[in-house]
Amino acid sequence: MALYQFSRNQFIKASLEEVWNFIANPVNLQTITPDSMGFDILTADLPTQMYEGLIIHYRVKPFPLYSTSWVTEITHIRPMQYFIDEQRMGPYKMWHHEHWVQPFEDGVMMKDLISYQAPFGVLGRLANRLFIGQRLKQIFDYREKALADHFNQPKTTMI
């Protein structure tokens, strides 16, 4: 049973409060997810700020011709520092996503760390090597551009 990790850092030239208010609003997740993911939030009446215990239900299409339900819970939150979402039901055997923000020079360094396990044992390991890892990179490449566009700045990744 293999455990994988994916990480991405992005500098955003904006205030900590602006970045936090954007990323901690669950509705904004849809605006920073590529259309190819077929990402739809199914939870009605979402709050404008996340809180511990918040359950969010989505429909996702991680790969062509395959869509599934995905349910995550916000398990930890420290305003203006981080929040963690964990899969409760969905396409992964395990999913733990840490979202960190911290002041950095004239802006904010945003850090994502995803720890996950692919389903289906040996087939999952093969799937991760062939396309899951690449798909995560594509999603975060899109997210990086969407955030840069939202905050009106050039793309600047720091890995």
C-alpha cells in the first residue's frame, strides 16, 4: 500500500487577509478547478468561510468518461494560517490536503501538501505512475494560473 505526496508552493502578491478570504471560501474552489474536472459543488447553502467539521459534497470527473461523488471534511482550521480537508468518500483510498498560507516578503506564500493513496492496490500504483500524479500536476498548474489571474499578477511558482 503506497502513500504518495504532491506539493506545490505559490507566491501571491496580496495581503494575507485577501488570500485567506479567497481560499477559505469553499465556493471559490470551483473557480480555481479546471473545467475538465467536471467539478460541481452539490452541497447547498455553503458558508462564505470554512469551519472545522464542514462537509462538502462534489461531483468530479477526474478522467474522461468517469465521474464520481467526492465528499470531504474540513478537519482542522487555524484562520490566517492553514486548513486541512480529508476525503470521507471518493475516488482515493485516502486523501489528506493541507492548505498553508504565511506572510512572505511583499505578499503570501501559499503551500499545498497532499498525501494520498490510490485505490486498487497494484493497479493503483500503476495508475499513479501513468496518470494520477500527472493529473494532480495539471490541476495545480491550472490553479496556479487561476490564482495569479484572480490576484492580477504574473504566474510565479516556487517549488
